[in-house]
Amino acid sequence: MNIDYTVTALMFPAIPLIMAVYSNRFHTLSALIRKLHDEYVFEKHIPPEWEKQLKNLNQRINYLKYSIGASSLGFLFNMSTVLALYLDAIFVARLIFASCCISMIISILLFLLEIFLSTNALKLHLSDMKIDKD
């Protein structure tokens, strides 16, 4: 496969977009953690599934942290690919671009794990409610 600026240009809109999604998710999660913290500290309100929720939130934060880190590495590798192409180091550019793709795949897989944990968190919220099965 020939690699040129067009190939690397394909990643430029995708990587910042996915990083924005991760950042928004992180912001929402941090707001939830702050809310739970305030409820605990100021109102002494302890949700029924407190321990499970804290464990779940901690895992989700870690997955998001590594997702953001992997996508940042992907962006860095993509920029390095452009530099290698500029310097006419085609073989190096191919290796770096492969690293970019691998970083983005890892990032997306970690984000999928966070999504699965997120659905478990919602199940924890519903666990203290009685649901009639008709």
C-alpha cells in the first residue's frame, strides 16, 4: 500500500471527534462523581448500592483515562506520520501510521468496555426499584 498525505488526512477529523466524545463522557462522569460526593459529605445520603457504584465509577474512570490516552497517542502518531512523509521516510511513515491505527483500535475497545460498565451502573440504579413484570 502506498502511503501519502491523503491517508493520514483521513484520520485528522476522526481522532479529534472521538477525543471530544471521550472528553464529554469524562465530564459527565466527573459531574456524577461530584454529585455523589456532595450527597455523601453534606447530606450524609448513602445510596443502597454505594460500594458497587463506587467500584463501577472507579473502573469507568480508568477505562476512560486509558481511552483518552490511547487516542492521544493515535493523534501523536498521525502527526508523526505526516512528519515522516515530509522527510521522505516512507517505511517509517508506514510503521508510525500502523501504530496510529493500533492506538485507535485500543482506544475504541477500551471505550466499549466503559460503555458496558455504564450499562451495569444503570442496572445498579434500578436495582433498588421494584419493577413489575407483566
